[in-house]
Amino acid sequence: MPIHLSRIPRRRFLGQAILAGAGLLTGCATLSSGKRRDKDTFALFSDIHLDANPEVLQRNVNMARNFEQAAAQVTALPRLPEQLFITGDLAHNSGQSGDYATLSRLSTPLREAGIPIHLALGNHDNRDRFWEAFQSLKSARRPVHDHQVALVRTPKVDWFILDSLETTLSTPGLLGTEQLDWLARSLDADPAKPAIVLIHHNPGISGTISGLKDSDALLAVIHPRRRVKAYIFGHTHKWSTEQDAQGLHLINLPPVAYPFRDQDPSGWVLATLRPDGMNLALHSLNPSHPAHGKKLDLPWRA
């Protein structure tokens, strides 16, 4: 399962991680900062690409500083998000142990603010080194053997986090039959409740950035199960949203680290749920970017 980093008291070193389960505490809890968590808002990060050396640059961008800036934007919100999801490519390049140590250290302010963090894996991650960095996960029971998979229940939506890491440093991703079967069974267990699927890889394997190899098999699971309202992913380092012919929202998160094209924003997204849909707001790390602060209204398909 993706890791759930629980809140920690201020000034305490990042402690042990615990497994994300189906029964996470929800609601607006008052925190030591005096702020409250809003049970209907969620911070969405992707492609953070942290390195063991926080001074390393990629494409003339300091990834560690970008993550710190994004984290500071989240903790500065008047009401804090109920959860924070990071949809893969946690590590800079090949998932080195020191990369995850940097993540542990830089996520401390978010945890001190009382925000649970859920981490999934991408093609620049290494599953074994990730588990070594977070020892409590190594022998933990998971819904799908040897994959980071979770169901996070919240009042309005169930969040299904899947693991598309097939091979470290190989661009395409793969879910596999076992993971897709688990998703189908889990979706069928509560067909009336809206659901959102989060995966690192984008659908499709064509184009300049190869995505999910078994996209057709995934869509064959989620298209007819109309409780699934959105598929959220990263990987392409590009912010975009669209709705396919089946009414499914396809949400491509911006990178926290760096975009592939100069005109695209780096940053994160704040999602606010309502019974019939979701509002998205882009928080660009460059406040002068034309997309910064723009809000989108995504109604759920029937």
C-alpha cells in the first residue's frame, strides 16, 4: 500500500511510517497550529523527483526547493487539506535510498501541520529501496502482493491508489491482472459511492511519453463502473484536464519538480469535493504564470 505519513508533533524528527488503511480518520480536526483540516479538500502533488543531495538541479530547477515551496503553500492555506496525495516519481532518477531520505526530511513540515501524506510509485522509483527507507512497509500486508496499492475512504469519495511501476527507469508503466482484478472487486463492493483512481502513468502508450501499457484493460474496468468519476495521473509533467466519451475525467497533474516545456507550470492542485463533482485550483510555483489560481468545475458523470 502507499505509505501514510501520520502527523507528528512540531520539532519531532520524522518518525515511523504507518500503513494507509481503509478507515482513516476524517473530519475537521483542530491542529496544534490552530488551523483545521477541511474534510472535503485534498492536495494533489506529482513528479517531485527529490535527490539525496538537495542542491542538485535538473533542467536548471532545484527540485528540493520546489517541494519546499509547494509544501509551504499547502501549510499556509487558511484551512488545511484533509489529505495529501503524491502520485509517483518521488525519487530524482533511479530511486536511490538517499532520495527517500530527502523526502522524509522535507515532508516534516507537512506532517507537523497535521496533514497525512499518501505516496505512490512511478517509473523513477525503486520499490525495494522505498520499502527499505520506510521499514514498516517492508513486511506489511498489502491488497496486492509486492505492489503499493491502497483504498483511502473519505466521506464523499473513495480514493484508489494503484502502482504502475513496472521497471525502474523504463518509461512505460503496467498494472497487471492481479491489481486490476482487485480494483474491480473493490469497486463492486460499494457501487453507489463515487470513486477516484490515482496512478502515476497516463493512459495510452502512444505519443512522445509512453504511458500505461494496459490502459485498455484499466478502462475496461472503470468505464462501465460509473462510480469511478476521475482518473488522476502525472508522468507527462503537464497540467491538463479532459473528459472522455464515457464522461470520465482525465486529470494530468502538473509536476512539482519541473515541466518538460517552458510554457507549462510546475506546481500542485487543490481539489475540493462536493456531492456532484469536484473543483480544482492550480497553485503554480510561479505566481505570474497565466494558469496560476485558475479554477475548474468538474461535474460527475451519471
